[in-house]
Amino acid sequence: MLENIIDAKNIEGVKALLEKSEKCVILTHSRPDGDAMGSSLALAAFLKARGKSVSVVVPNEYPFFLAWMPGADSVTIYDKAPEAADAILKAADLFFCLDFNALSRIEAAGEVVASLPAKRVLIDHHLAPEPIFDVAISHPEACSTSELVFRLFWQMGAADEVTREIAECIYTGIMTDTGNFAYASGRKDIYLIVAELIGKGIDKDIVYRRVFYNYSFGRMKLMGYMMYRKLRHFPKKNAALITLDYEEAQNFNCSKGDTEGIVNMPLQIKGVRFTCFFREEVPGKVNVSLRSVDDFPCNKVAERFFNGGGHKNASGGEVRGTMAQAVKLFEKVLEEFSEELTK
């Protein structure tokens, strides 16, 4: 039996807000991943089936290998259509904020949302959410926001309303945010939820192939290049680093999502406990992805050095500067966290 972890007052709070709302907008974080899209699209389909007017707004483009997900084609991308997105936000009477804990994580949309009177519901599994939400379903112990969305349906007594399409979205979020159950996935409740999703008719193997066997030819060439040319191993620190500058990405015709998951690959090296991937998105801005195993705290590294945050084993951030400056910061990380890395 699935344990109820969401406080009953929050369940009732969501129900009360839904009774009064007509136009719901679902928001998720910048550079949305599988969990951000999965949780958002699952909630959108659930609310639409209940007769609500629902829009999903994301700050920027999501990876192409998530485009198959039910409802993805109706998502509004803020930086591609800011006027249309602003009109959607201003018409809303209820915001659902999924998979982020601060309005800064939705970039320009955050300032608009902050200025509007609509109520805000948070559903998230990151630490320390801002105190700006009318209902805050915040559970850092959850493996993903998609897990929490399913739990919301379950505790609302609405598990029967979860369709196969909704289940596919939720499973995608859980699968991707646990690295296909390689980390943050040791609780038995996760597998009870997966069993419920399979009971809705999903084919988990097909979902896996749609996400992980759906890359471009350019990605395959890029992976070979980065593993051979750009991977640096620091065996005395049990760490690894991969870098990709702007010109290199352009040479390989990188599409959105082509570098997804590359940060995980060095963890296959014996002894490596911490990996970092720097990608220069545009000159002067380096995106940072961090992964770890065991108890090494990626989120502390992200907060201290890379203006970011996240989970213990999976975090991210950015460096406003050159790739050389980013690498210098990585070297400082190895110095400051030497004891944790080598114990």
C-alpha cells in the first residue's frame, strides 16, 4: 500500500483552489528535462479531463527526444513567444509551479508571475523553497516531481483518473530523474508507483527507447569526440570533467538535448564518484551539470561555485565567464572537497 506523505491540509488546499479556478497555468524550470516535462504534462492532462482550461508554459525549448510525450506539442515556449506567453500568464487564476523552488528558475516568466494576483501551488522536490506559495507540496525526499504529482492524484482519491497517457508522462519523469533507477531510487514506494503506472497500460521499455534511443546522428559522433578528446580523469580525486565549447558544439550541429546524459558517462570509470560537464551555450555563458554517487553532495558544489543547486547526486548551475574560468572553478572544487571525494 502506498504511504500518504503529502500533508492532508495541502491536499485540501489544492482541492479548494481548483474548485475556484477556471484557467490554470503550469510552469516549470528553465531548460526543462524529463521530470519537468513529465510532471507538467501529466498534471495538464489530468486537469483538462476535469474540465479546466490549462496551459503549460516553459522558459525555453525542451529536448527533442521528449517531443513524443502526450501534450508536448501544445506547450508555449516563453523565449520563442513572449507576448503570447505573457497573455496566458495574465489570464490565469491559478499557477502550478512544478519542479522548481524559486521564481528565478523560470527566468523572465518569474517576474510576470510575481506581479500577478493568481494563487500559486508548488509541487517540487528541491530543498528550501521560497515562501511565496499559497500551497507548498515540497518533499526533497521524493525521487522526482513526477512522483509527487502521482501522489497528489492518489491522495485526492483520483488514481482512477490517471490514463495511460498520463502514466507515460509520470513514468518518464521518474525514470529520467533517477537515471533509469540508478540513483535516488532506493525507496520501495517508487516501485509501488511504477507498478500502478504499468497497471495503466504503459510499456516501460517503449518509453525508455523513446527517450534514450532517440538521439541524432550528430550526438553519436559528438559522444565519441568528447570521450576521446575532451574527457579528463582525476584518479587521485575520484573525479572526471568533460568540456564542450561553443565552436565545438556548432561543428557537431548539436540539437537541444544532444548533450543530455553525457555527464553520467564518466561515472562508469572505476573509482569515479563525481563528474562535471561544462557546455558553453553561448560565448560567455557556461552551463554546468554535476553528478555523483554515494554521499558526495553535488548540490553543495553547485550552490557554492556555480550559482545553482539541485539534488545530492544530480545538480546544475552556470558560469558567467569563459570556459577557462569554469575549469579553474572545477579545480577549486577538487581542492575544497578533497576529503569528501577521497574518503
